[in-house]
Amino acid sequence: MYIHAPCFDLDELARDNMHIHTSFSRCAKPEMTVENIFAEAARIGYRTIALTDHYNDDIDDEEALRRLETLREQGQKLGEPCRVLYGMELSGYGIGKTLEGDKLRNALDYRLYSCNHYHLDFWEQAAKITPRAYAEHALKNVTSLIKSGKPDCIAHPLTAGYVRAFEDKTLVSKAITDNELGDIMTLAKEHEVAWELNIGNIYGDTEFSRRMWNTGRELGSCFNMGADAHLIKNIDFAPHMSEIKKILGV
């Protein structure tokens, strides 16, 4: 379990980059080697980084464990430039549904879960193609995952950037009421589950990102910053910090 005390200083949170993909993720570029990632982390001066490759339905636990151990071995051989968490971006692909078994989950330093990769063929969809139906599905899905005790953090939470049916991706988050947002963030706090401040997510749904940030500040929620980096140049938060602060109202 990875958790830290609530912090609402974005510059302090930005010392830890909790969402970096290696070339094991199909969507990441070949340049995302452990060696290159470590070199960039050293240049930036990160305190902590988390390697979080996708676990989708194209691999099984055996392959995921092999990849995890390969990354650990490479990291130890190279020498870690900061605290390195060998984690995974796991799939909460439906209400009460995840792909991984206990052995793999327990082997991870950091358990980051995506619950809204609706563009993937195996992902459970809402019963109806309406913003409210997807809002309800997202809330039920994340609620079930939090209660399961599995996650350390929810990646790019509760947004609908991957729902192909809607041209305006913000309609789903707008359908989540303030009471619903407060309830699920309270539940996460009770179960020591963090919410990701995902750079792409913040740009993609500015209004909801500010709602989450402000609600979290009121409740004392835990936030982790994640670049969701698939390119070396995207590992650094610095180019985004000024705009992110404006969006969140800091």
C-alpha cells in the first residue's frame, strides 16, 4: 500500500511523478527504456517515480510478473536515481471486475487503477449511451474498486475522454453531482485511496479537475501527480505547472 499525508502544495506534489510508462506499454514509444527514464528523472531531480505499464487483456499475470521483475532487475543494475516504485496501471474494467490475481497485485509497489478506458473492446460499458448513464457507471465502478481494498490510486479519475459516443467529453463529469463527488471522495479517504492529478486529464476536463481539487482540499483527500508519460519529453511536469495552477485555481 502506497499512501502519503494529504498535501495541497502543487510544487511539493510535483516532486513525485507517479505515472510513467515504459516500452512494455504498447502505446509508449521505444525510447521509454529504464535507462532513459532514469536519466530524465535524475535531470529533473524527482524524489519518487512510479513505473506503471498497462495491464490489459493482452497479457496475463505470468507475463506481467515477468515484465515487473525485468524492470526491477534493470533498475537495480543501472542504479536508481531516486525512489522508484515498480507498479502497474491495472484495469478496473467493470463494476467489481479487475484482471489481475492476488500474487501479481501483492508484488506491486504501486497499484494504479484505470476505471475509464472505455475505448477498449473488453471494457464494460454503461447500460445506456447517455452522459448520466456513464456518470452512474463510473461512480459505481470506482466505488466498488475502492471498497475492494485493491487500489493505491485511481488514474485520470471519473472523466470520459475515452467514451467515443460523446463529442463533448465533459458531459459525463458534468452529470456527476457535487454530493456524489463528495461521497466518493470521502469513501476514498476512508479507504486510503488517492486520486491522480493527471496532466492530460486536467487539460481535457478543466472544470471537473477544479471541482475534484477543491472538493479534495475540503475533505483532506490524497492526490498523486502523474504525467502519464509515453515519451521522454513528457516526464517533466515543469512545462505544465503554471497552466495547471491556473486551471486548479491555485
